[in-house]
Amino acid sequence: MNSLVLLRSLAVTAVSATALLGVGCSASPTSTQAESITVHDAWVKAVDADMTSAFARLSNDGAADAKLLSATSPVSRVVEIHEVVDGQMQTKDDGLLIPAGAEVELHPGADHLMLMELREPLTPGSDVEIVATFEDGSQLPITAQVRDFAGAEEDYGPDPHAGHGSDSHAEHGSESHG
């Protein structure tokens, strides 16, 4: 009798182990949206105060689209994704789509990250940390070098934050942020 109980116990253990192994082997590792993105040439325009723009090339090496929904940075109180539509700067509320196998460029006069309410001056040669958050909740830390940039000279007027809490950037006219 003892050998029969022992055989049954061994059989149950063997079946359980095989089932667990099968589950472990069949589950392929899934990458997050952040893991599928490679950042190239990230940089931020040097400024003394108020606001600036961040730029980079974002390559999606994954098999699925990735969508950048938001970002944060310790150097600013607010970071927004911006786009230019018909010469007007506006917040890109629906995020930034980075198609699978494609590259999206954030550059002056086009899509970019807007760092507003800066906490400190950004001097050339220093680095700015940015954390990008994607639609699946995954996050990608980015280090962007601060650079001098003579193009797109902005003049935000007496209140550099006017209009940034609203859906429209009409206050800025056709000025470029970056």
C-alpha cells in the first residue's frame, strides 16, 4: 500500500511540475512601450528662466506602436508635449505616436517637449533629466544635454506662462517655442 501511495504522489508531482514548466516556457517576455524606444541626440535649449524646449529622435524598435503621453523633469514644474499646426504652437493632448519600426523627430518648429516654469537656469554643457511616460504606464529616463541654440528666438512677453494652462496657444501667435 505504501508503494501505491508513493507512486500516486510522484505522479501528481510530475504532472504538476510539467504543467508549471509548460506555463513558464510558453509565456514569452513582453516588452513595454518604453523598452521599445531608443533615444538619439536628446538636447534642451539653454535659457536663463521661464521655459524652454527639449528635442530628440525617438526610434521604436518594437513590433507595436508606442504612444508618449506625458513627461516630467526635476528642472521644471510642467512638461507638455507640443506640436505646430498651421504655424500655431499647441499642446498635443492625445500624446505622441511613435509607430512600430519608425523614428519620430522632436525638433524646433515642430513636435517637441515644452519645459515650463523652470526651477533653475539651464546652462550649456549641463544635463537635464526627463522621464517620459507611455500609454502602457512604462517610463523611460532620458538625459538631454543643454545646448546654445540661436534659432527660433522667442519673446514670450511679460507673462511667459500665459495660455499654457489652456487648450490654445493663440497668445504666442506664430512664434516658435524651440
